[in-house]
Amino acid sequence: MKFPRITLAVATILTGAVFYACTENKGTTDPAPSGNDAFKTGMLTNYAGNLIIPAYADLSAKLTTLETQVNGFLDNPSATTLDAAKPAYKAAYLSYQATSAVYFGPASALLLNNYINTFPPATSQIERGIASGNYRFDQPVVSDSIQGFPALDYLLFAPNAVGKFSGTDSPARKKYVRDVMARMKTLVSNTAAQWNGPYRASFETSLKTDVGSSIAFLVNQFAYELDAMKGPRIGWPFGKRSNNIVFADKCEGYYSGLTKELAVANLTNLKNYYVGGSGNGIADYLVLLKKEALANQVSAQFDVAISALNAIPQPMSESFAKNPAQVEEAYRQVQKLLTLIKTDVASATSVQITYMDNDGD
């Protein structure tokens, strides 16, 4: 069976890229009076300066550390050097989850999420690329699943990974890994540079809530990430699209065993963006719109969903079959959270949901 691969923002690729390059806003009018503009400016400034830009900086730094550790393994392949590289891999992959939630603007224009985290990896294509030396990472869709974290997950942590880096094709395999690492660093660096350039000002001064506005991007991406959690991260490998047949090897971080940690980090970062970290966020904006009960309900449901994910026994990939009740409960709580964001929060903020559902069930 060919299992669908996740692309974190299939529809928002086009939406984000188009509106990133366009300053004209069309759509739903802003429900808040102009007197709220100072609040929204402060909120968006908080998002850019205290959450988004630092998230890309952290990911960039952790990728540099990862590259150093992985090169240590490639220079001297052994179980010991691979074990030394795994914490850096985990730290970088967890750091990525803080940028996944803001896949719009520069990230969308560069297809960052698609290139860095399309899973499961196309292992046969990766092996053909290594054997032939013919591969390109800059072709949308075609090359999404042969690079990024999922490719490293397979190359570094699949069974007999160490042995494969000591075999006859080891020079080509090592080159492939180094090329993947260089590609990831370049994409993240370019995204961060644009956020630190003119895009930051355009993001902070986009005060409406119509299609293409900063607030619309945030709410849409919150919902999209939850759809991805309900679909490719949990639901699909759990069998929600395959008549309850489990496909554990199709989950995020399968080979490294990081599936649960990545899911928890994703939801935890989503909540942090929702509340605005230590500053004002969408939760505070809801309070401003006299929707305090909704703001608190969503925050509480984040906690419930995160707790449900944490309750799944490790490794999560095995729990899809061995502990279905716990997985089902997490799935159900994520679905409740998705409904709150996609329906209630979107309605309260007059944001139109513009992406296409990942899941369909």
C-alpha cells in the first residue's frame, strides 16, 4: 500500500507564497475597532521578536551542532559516534517543531516545511539517489521526501545504519548525508534572514484579519498543525485511513524512536504560540474580543491533549498496535482542540480557514 506522505501546508504553500508577495488584502473585514490596533501591533511584535525569530535562530544553531556531531560519525562510523550524534539530532528535530507552527511568509515561499519534514521518507528513492549519485533537492513534491529530518532519520537510525556507512557505497552515502545537512541549514538560514529583513515589519503592521493577514496566517497554521497531528502524525499510522490497519513505520521520527517526543513538542509549541509566550498572543486577543471563556477553554484543551499524548507508552510507534486505547484518547482530545481552533477561534476572530484538510476523515 502506498501511504500518503505529510506535507505541512499543501494548500498554504500557495496561499502563503501569494500573500507574502502581495500587499493588497481582500476578504473579511476586521471585527475590532481601530482602537485595538495598538494591541494587535504589540501582539504581532511579540510574535515576531520573542517567538518566531528566536525559534529560527535556535533551529539554525542546533542544525550547526547536529552537523558537527554527524560529521564526527561520518568520519568514524561506529555505534559510539552515532550514539553521540543522536542527542543533537533529537534537539534539532524538537527545535524544528517551534518553527513548524509558523509556516507562512518566507517559510512558505521557500517551501521550508515540505523540504525539511515530509514523512515518511521515500527510502527506495534515497537509496537509488545514493547509488547513482543523481539526486536533486530543489524540486517541489518530487524531492520532498528524500531530504530533511525524515531522510536523516532513515539514514542514521534504520537497522544496520552503522554498517552501511562502512560498506562499499559509504563515500556516496556520506556525501548524501552531508548534502542533506547543508540543504537544511541553507533553507533555515534563508528563512531567518527574511524574517530579520523587511518581512518582519510587514508582519507586525498587518492588523486586519482577512485572508493574507498575519492574524489569519497564525490561526490557519494553528488549525493546520492540529489537522496534521490528527492525520499524518497520529491518525494515519494508527489506521484511521486504512480500515484500522496500523502502519507504524509511516509516523514521524519512526527510526529514531522520537515519535512521541516530536508530537508532544509540536503541541507544546502550538500552545506557547497560542498564549503568546510571556507576551500577548491569540488567547489575549480573544479576551480583547470579549471571548475570555473561549480563550480559557482552548488553553485548557491544549493541556488535556498534551497530557493524553504523554500518557501513550513509549515507543509510540509500537503503541499504535499495543496500546490503542491510549492512542485513541489522544486522537480524540486533539480532535476536540482542532474543532475549537478551526471553528470557534476562527469565527471569533473573523478568520477564514483557507487550507485544505489533511485528513479527510
